[in-house]
Amino acid sequence: SAIIMYMVSKYVSEELPTATIIPITVNHKGKAYQEIFAKKVVNFCKKEFGPIFGDHQVSMNNMPEEYVTEQERLVNSLYKDREIYCHFVGITKNPPREIYSRWGYAGPADDRDTGVMRTTIRDNNKIFLPLINIDKKGVSELYQHFGLLDSLFPLTRSCEVFTEDFSSHCETQCWFCQERYWGFGRYI
């Protein structure tokens, strides 16, 4: 999501300076890092690209099994209120199955292997998934291309372990840390 935010911000600042970007974050109860790290990325982009941002829209999901439902509720309400006219989703393609099957942790649905995303967000919304066919190695290449490996990348977090200490990633306890290391060769 961070690299998408960067690329969209760069495009808007250079090509559509009258457009406004509305950052959207849904916090997952027990994973308080989501808003913390999203704000770091938003602030980085604000410093880099200037006043092209509207208010950061943040919502809390209290039931783990309803996280996607809360994302959809927030996005749909922003469409309904005409706060947004399209939105971007940072889902990437899974690593090859022979790689992630060795990690021994449940990861995202295998639909990501084929680039298919199922959603119940209203059909008239404009959803863009620019990384759906790019895995984390490809995302790492984007960070390298824009020279962001030592500036933007350290502001992001992939770790999904429940904790209140966000000073490091779990490294080997969750699927997303394994994917991050596989793609970038480092955690931070």
C-alpha cells in the first residue's frame, strides 16, 4: 500500500494537482500498528508532494472476522458521500506456492496466486489493484526504482503478530514477515 500511495501521490502532484488524495485505514482490533504506520507513510508523502491530501479516514474493526466488511463499509460510505471517486488497494500476488508452502503459516487466500480478487464493494465503484499481478520481489523493485528502500520502506510494517511493541517485526512467526523477507531480503 505504501508504494501505491507514493506512486499515486507522485502522479497527482505532477499531473493532477487539483485532485485530492484521501488516505484510508481500517484498524484491526489487537493490531494497533495499522494507523500508526499508515500515518508515517501519509506524512512522508505529504512532505514529499505537498498539500494534495484530504483528511485521513480511519475506522476501527472490533471483530477480526469482519475486517473486510469494515473496510467495505468505510469505502462505500466515502463513495456515497462523494468524498472519493475511485480507490486503490495494495494487494499483491503471492510468492510461488513452492516458496510459501515451506513457511508453515496460513497466509492470504490462494486467489492471489491467480490475480483474482473477490469483493462485495458496490459495482459502480472504481477499484484499482495495480500490484495484483506483482509479488513482493516486484514491489521491492519499485522501491529500488524510486530510491525509497532506505526512506519509505522502513516506515512500513508487514508483521501480523499481535503485539504492542512495534520496534521490530516477528521475523519468522507470521506469513507476512516471511513474505517481506523473501521479497526485500530484510525486514526494515
